[in-house]
Amino acid sequence: MLFLFLVYSGHLKFWKKKSIGIEFAKHFRSHLGPIEGLAVSIDGLLCCTISSDQSVKIYDVVNYDMMVMLSLPYLPGSVEWVYEQGDVKAKLAISDRNSSFVHIYDARAGTNEPIISREIHMGPVKVMKFNPVYDSVISADMKGIIEYWSPSTLQFPEDEVNFKLKTDTNLFEIVKCKTSVSAIEVSPDGKQFSITSPDRRIRVFWFRTGKLRRVYDESLEVAQDLQRSDAPLYRLEAIDFGRRMAVEKEFEKTETAPQPNAVFDESSNFLIYATLLGIKVVNLHTNKVARILGKVENNDRFLRIALYQGDRSNKKVRKIPTAAANANESKEPLTDPTLLCCAFKKHRIYLFSRREPEEPEDATKGRDVFNEKPPADELLAVSELGKAAASSLPENVIMHTTMGDVHMRLYPEECPKTVENFTTHCRNGYYDNLIFHRVIKGFMIQTGDPLGDGTGGQSIWGREFEDEFHKSLRHDRPFTVSMANAGPNTNGSQFFITTVATPWLDSKHTVFGRVIKGMDVVQGIEKVKTDKGDRPYQDVKILSVTIPKN
């Protein structure tokens, strides 16, 4: 089984991979300051953290226990396990942040003295990555100089590569482009490695020749060009794209944010990395994007990722006996491929899977899973406040349109924030004289946009607000009143009324009301003639909205 780690503010958390999903295992307060380096050994047995407090903590992963603590006479820069499975010595490489030295320690020796030390680069080493297939380490310094070296001798591994001079390779590419190295990842077969850089380019090198195989440009200029193109895979709504560009610029200015990486799948044929659009899966052989994950998650800018595709230590195919096949009570899959990632300014981990998400018992929580519950008094206080607020909100409104009146029942107890936003807009005359800008026969009618093109409108708070899903409120019938959005938690002022059951919208749009009278008016609006963009040729308007006295 694979064990996973989440690191922040000096805290280290162990998570265990189950047959489906993950479960929390143990929590350590590892360092007083932030953890600045984390490494896991190739065999998965050891984990190490470093911090600016000049201490090294080494953990036994299997037993969830700290086994060794080293005190360093220097400030550590980067850390990497550099031993192969079965080696007697558990060699750990640590670089000095203020010099070009790299020190090799034996984690099982119980001493602060290194086995061997040497100056590898001309300056401090920023990133190191071990290639167990060729028993070599790839490292990069602050200036972007890349070096290969053996963990045993700290010398150039001549027997493992097909070149003697770096001038015969493309390893100076980073320096030529005047950028640096953010992260290095090695493919499972050891033949390739990827480098991500602040210039937003992902470079893939052949390990043995040092030659450049692929370069993927994910710069903001390229993203803008793709947005202007006709390729539907890369296009976003204009508002969504503008929001993501703003986040990208903020990310560039945040030095403490985790640096993105680019990982290989088990076949070493696919490269996976996070971009402005989402997480791209690129086929290195065909040089085409196979898939984009998380494109709809427009509130999250994913950064570092890790891929789990199954237990590498056991490659045997599991066979089910014919007699037991029909009596199989477990519907759990034999493997659960999972992509894990963190996001910019978010204190959580995200899991992408091929499984359909389970139907939550409490639909208001959505997909969130909390392993640290808030204190009981906080939960009680929030609950009481919510009930008090909901009791003062209207439960009915009458929408007067140019084609007749539509009476709607609202659900303030199930979705108080959405109802508060909607009814406040109604009282303030926000919806008066707005058109139904989108009408699709056999689907729905949409309104609430002051601009009249589907891109405008805002909430009463001047910002987007979160979804409020409730298990009793579904798109299971026509004449359902629901919030329009541009993705999760992007509600503003626009809403729509369905004319048929639309179950595919469940847990994507907040249901906050039902039409209880005036269904014929809704159907009349639905049947008006529209252009190719679903906009009615003749404007149908909301004249005003009345809130009856309770």
C-alpha cells in the first residue's frame, strides 16, 4: 500500500492508501518552522523532513514513528534518499543552502557525521532527484546548472550515461533560457526526467544522452492565444479565464507557494502536470494532450501532484475463481488509480479518481471530507445562527413578467445564503426590467444578468458565494428554480427555471425554489423563438418581483 504525506507549517501528516480512497493515519509536529524539504525513499520505508531550524527528522513509514533526528551544523537546502532497494546503508543526501557541498548520511547509523561530502556544483544545490535504475542523482543549482553524480562516490557516473562532456547534451538549456529549476521528476523506467521552471516551460530530457526530448510551453501568452482559438478543449468562459489569469499573476508573486512538478505514469509514456486550465495528461509518444483533469474546478489552481496507480511491489494479476465470481459480495475495484494534488492558498489535498463520487449523506458538505472536525461549541453556534437567519427570510415570491406572473416557493432553511441573496435583489429592484437572455426549449429559461449576455451579475455581497446543496432539493422535476454559475462556488445573481427534470445538474447548481403557480407562463417563455445563441428574438422581461407579507 502507498502512504501519502501532507506537509504545512512544520506539521507532517501520514495518510494510508486504501482499496478505495485514503484514510488519515498519524500527525506529527515535525518542526517549529515550515518544512522546507520532504523526501520518501524508493522502497517506501523511510521518510525525511528538513527545516530552517537545522534539524533533520527521519520517520519509519510502516510504523508511523520517528526513528532518527539529526542536528546539522549548516542550513539544509534540499534532501533526497539515494539508496536502492536492498542496500545495507540507507543513504540520505542533504545539500548546504549556503555552499556547494552535498553531504551523504547513513540514516541507520545514528550519527550526525556524514559518510562522504563533496562540492558538486559551483553554487548551492537547489533540487536533487535520485534515478534508481541507473544508480545516479540528477541535481540543479540556483543558476540552473544540471549535474549527474553517483551517490557512492559523488563523481560523474561515466558507466551509466552515453556522453562525457555536457557540451554534447542539452543540459545547459535551462541556463541558456535564463531561468532555474523548480522541480525534477524521473520516469519509472529511468530513461527520462522532467524539469519544471519559473518560465512556465516543462522540459523532458533523455537521461542517458542528456538530450532534450520535449518542451511544453505553458506561459500566460500561450494560454491567451489558446483562449482566442477555436479549440474547445482549451477554451474557457471569458469571466472564468480572467479570474484564472489574476490567480496566476498572484501565484507568480508568492515566493512561498509550492512549486509545480511534472510526473510520469507507470508506463513512462504519459506526462502529467498542472496548468492554468487544469491538470494536463500529455502523451509523450504522440505529443498530444490526452486529457485535462479538473478544468471545471475554477476555484482551485493545482500545483504539485503525485500519482498512485497500484502497488508496484505486487504485479500479479488477481483471478477470481469461477464458482465465486457470482457470489462476489465486494464491489470494490482491484485497483484505485488516484491523482493527488495541492492547490494555491488551499489547506487541503485533492484526489482525482476514475470512480464516481459517493452520494454524501449530508449533501450540504458536497465532496469535502474533514479529518479534523470543528469543536462542538462552534458547530452549535453556527447551527443556531443559521436557523435564526433562515426564519427571517421570505418563503414565497411572485415574479411579474411581460408574459404573466410566476409564483415561486423558496427554501430558506435548506439554502439560506442563496435565498437571502435572491430575495434581497428582489427587494432592491435588481431584477426589474432584466431579460430572459437564454431560453432552450425542452430544458430551461435563464435570467438575472444585467448585461443580458450571460457574463454579468453579482451577489449582494459583491463577490461570488458558495453552493448550498441539499439532499432533499434535486433537479428531479420541471419548474425547479436553480442558480446559474461558471463552476463550483461561483454564484452571483443569475438563475434559471427548468422545464423538464434535469438530474445531471444535481450537486452542480443550487436548487433554492420551485414554481407553484404560473407554470403555463414558464412554458410560454420556453416556446418563444430564439437565435443560434438561444437568445429570444423578442425580449421577454421581468417587470418586477413582489415579496408577499408572511
